[in-house]
Amino acid sequence: MRFASQAALRPAILFVIAALVVLAAAPEVLALDERYHTKEEVHAEILALAASYPAIVRVDTLGQSMEDGLDIWGVKLSDNVGIDEDEPVVFYNGIHHAEEVLGLEVIMWMLDEMTAAYGVNDTVTQWINDLEIWFVPILNPEGHDIVTAGIDTIWRKNKFDNNDNGVFDLDYDGVDINHNYDFNWDQGGSTNPASEYYRGPSAGSESETQLICDFCLEHKPLFSLNYHSPLSSLGDLVYYPWYWPLQGFSPDHHTIFPIVSELCARTLTEWRS
């Protein structure tokens, strides 16, 4: 994975692009390979980065998960990291769906590479100096725990107690966070709580969804990219906003499409025989 070009990040482009990048799907296994980060490993590593690079790295708790109240962390990279500057915001996030562990790994790689390159690589240094770059490595910590613990490595949802029985039921509980956003909420997902695509009892009902909406309203990202890698994916796709049968393309389609095309062209693909 390479970063989008500087042209794609120009402040003149005043919009939020919600790209859903689908990486190669992970195979179903009985236990997740230990090379993938657990929640605890992520927390330790981002705190270590903040300690090693305090001038450019800040770690915040942005909110808590819906059912278990687990912390959801944000990591900010900027040259004046403690100040909310009047600079364009770039936003990356991973693990909307619990099984999508590859997005988390890309984000952790980006954090390692960019912090180490600051002051060494002119392009990365300029990005950090001229932008506020935010990361949410794990939006769905409840679901991520289910996957990393080997309880269900293809689990997608959070752990919301749909039947309110005080017990986590793999065959009934949880909300698909990605289908819980309020924009055209009633046109996507499933109304069946047992479905892995269950959209929740109401639009924006989940705290994880609210966190993303509140973040975007506060920071107004110029560019936002959500990493997905579902088992059901065909792989190597970039989804961008938006097309609806009765509404057509987004008003910003003419601006978004060239950026998405460049992102696709710059994304490396590893082919397996």
C-alpha cells in the first residue's frame, strides 16, 4: 500500500471522501495467526510511539464501545501535535468489521513508517508539517476481541445485546457498525438481529458510529479512508461515495473520481499463484 499523492491532499479540495478499500480477504481459520495485533498490543505500540516521538504523536481516547465500554483510541500525527491547527485533516480508520484485521495492520505499518521517516524523508515530513493526520486503528474493539481470541474469526459485528438477556449470543447479538450510519440507513443492511449485516435498532444507534460522525463533524476531514477486508470480498476494490438508484452520483463525483483512480493506480497488489 502506498499513500495517495500530494495532489490528492491539496487543501483546495474541500470534501470528505469515504473510501472503503477492500484488501485481499483473509482465509477462515480456527485461530488467528499471532502475527496480527491484539487490542492490547495496539495500545502498547501506539503509547510507545507517543513516548518515542512526543513532538509529532498524540494518543487520545475518543470514545467507548457500545456494549462493553472498551476504549477506542485515536492517534494524531502533526508537527504541533498538541494544538488544533487550521490545517487539512486526513483520517484513516480500521476494523469497522471485526474480521477485517488487514486494515489494522496497514494502519500500524503506516504509523511506524511515517514516524520513523519524519525529519528524514522530505515528503513524509511535509505531510506531517502541513496536515493533521488521524488514525483510529480499531473502531470495533468488542468484535476484534472475539476474532483475536479465536471465538469466531469471521465475526463482523460489535457485541450489542440485541435480546437484552445479559449474555453474548453469537447467533443473535451485535450490530454491523458499517450499516448503522444514518445516511439512507433504511436502505441497507438487514432488519434481522441474527444477520451479520444487522443495521441496528435505529440509525446511528451505536456509540462506535456516533464516534465517527462526531469526529468528522468536529474535524471535517479533507480525505477519509476506511480499510475493509471482508471474507466475502472479491478483493482489491475501492468503494467511494456514492451512488444511489434514485439519487445518482454524489455532487462531488467529478472531484472524487480522479482521486480514487489515482489511489487505485498507486496501490500495490501481491498476486498469489
